[in-house]
Amino acid sequence: MIVKIDKLKNFGIFQNYLHDNSLSNFNRYNLFYGWNGSGKSTLVNLFRWIETKQPVNFEASEWEITTETNTINQNNVGTSNLNIRVFNKDFVEKNVFTQNGVKGIVYISEKTGSDKTRLDSEENNLKNKDKKFNEIYFELNGDKNNKKEKGLITLNDAFLSNAAKV
């Protein structure tokens, strides 16, 4: 768990931030709110960097964060085992809303989101195959509700029966 941000240098609005001991430490869940331009998205970019182990803007910055067990900075973040998740506007746009409306909100991570996308694709493939199966089944067996709509199997049986009679 992140305890505090010790330093942010050349990180967006935070040009030379040093931790102030009058600030409370972070908790397990943290909500950031404030005026536009106050640095909320900038902090989220920092946390996304820690989450994904990939720089999210401000690659030339310096930063340092204290966790319960160690200190993480821009140099060692790739080897960090800190497990955090960022739930922000980008996450919502990518995983909750689609062009057709709202997706189910059941995603735990981006990997789970990509698994869900693959599952949706497989479900569509299955529906298409099921539709094709029903078309072929109807063509072979006919419509059980309409005796006039006979399938190829019934027509073939009738043909063979007539041929045997002749």
C-alpha cells in the first residue's frame, strides 16, 4: 500500500513537490477531488505508471513514493511488486462504456477486460454457428410445425421408397 508521496519533480503541475508532514498518509482506498487544474489527473498518471510499470507522460520526471515495505521511484518501478489499481475516466471509457451503451461492470483488471472482449467475440462466433446449425437442421429435417415444409431427409426417404415400389 502507498503510504505517502515523498517527491514529485517536473511531473506536470508538480514542479518541485516535497512531502509535508502535516498531510495525512494514504489509506487502502483513496479518492482524489479538487478544482480543474489542481493535479488530480497528474497524480492518476503517476499511479498508472506504478500500476502498469510503464511511463504515463512525464517520462523525464523524478518521483519517489513510500510504501509499507519500501520506496518506489522512476528508476525501480519496473521491479516493484506493489499491487495497485487505478479507476479513473480512462478506465471507465475503456471498460464500461461502448458505442452501443454500457458494458457489464464486472472487470477487475485490464487483463480481465481483454479476456471479456475475447469471450464476447467467442460468444458471437458461437451464436453465428448456432444460427448456421439451425438453418442446416431445418433444411435436412424440415419444419416440424408445418407438414408441408419437408426436409431433404424426408424427401430422400420418399424418393427411395417410390423408387423401390417402381
